[in-house]
Amino acid sequence: MEKINAYKNGCMMYWKDDIDLDYCKVCEEARYKLTRERNPNRTKTPYTVLRYLAINPRLQRLYASQATAEQMTWHANHQTEEGSMCHPSDAEAWRHFNQTHPDFAAEPCNVRLGLCIDGFTLHGQYGRTYFCKPVILTPYNLPLGMCLSSKYMFLTMVISSPSNPKCLREFTWSR
């Protein structure tokens, strides 16, 4: 698990080119909580920490098993009645993606992921709230019964913060 510091207001995170910044480029808030102590040896405490769990090893394990590897191409071979939708691959958005990215669509082993984000508020001490957003990825290559089972829902990030992040784009699309 990798821990990445994020900004107090959820504007951006300290990662790649911004890893050494002490203030947010968007809202100019400080990266670390202020303390009364002036001890330079004390570890600084960031306002927000993103916990990232790599998805690549889990996707590779899907292809390690022959049975699961065969199921990962199911979306390319299944047939449905025209006008009915029983799987995300039957949707207009899937067809549009195939037309827009024909090279990607030509290889049925390429992994198509569904992004699920849900947040909940934890009530802390003295009624203060704390936000927690789990980010889950699901491979839509699999048959519906498999891609909706918990075994194939991969927790990839947990965003915890004293305030609700304003923009999750920085967390989800830049990895």
C-alpha cells in the first residue's frame, strides 16, 4: 500500500512533480497541520492521506488462471437480443468506445474497468465529521455474475479527509 499526501481541500495531491510542494497550487492551503512545537525532528502530519493499492498485480492474477483468463474475453463473444441490455458491453457507451478506440477494441484481452466511488461520513470526537471514500475498480470483461461478485471488485484507493474532496479526477485518472 502506498500512502500519498493530499491537500486539505481535496484540490490536488502531492505526487510526481508536486511531491515537494508545501502549499496547494490551487487554494494555497498548507500541506501539513500546524503544531505548536518548533521541533525540526518531529514528523509533519499531512491534512489528508490517500491510500493506494496497486491494481496491476490483481489484474495479472486474472490471467494467471486459465479458466478466468478465458472468461476475460467473454464480453467479445456473448450474444444478446437487439435492444436489450444485460451487460455493460451491450450499452451504447461501450459501442461508442469501440468506434472511438478501434485498436483497443480489436484485442478482447484488453481490460475494461468500471469505476465505483462511494463516500460515507464518519462521526468523530465531539461530533466532528470525517469523510472516507473507497474507490473500487471492476473488470467489465467478465460475465455479469462474475464482475458483480465481491471477488472481482478491487479496492484500489481509500481517500480519507476531514473535508469532502472537491475533485476526484486528480486521484483517479492520473495513476
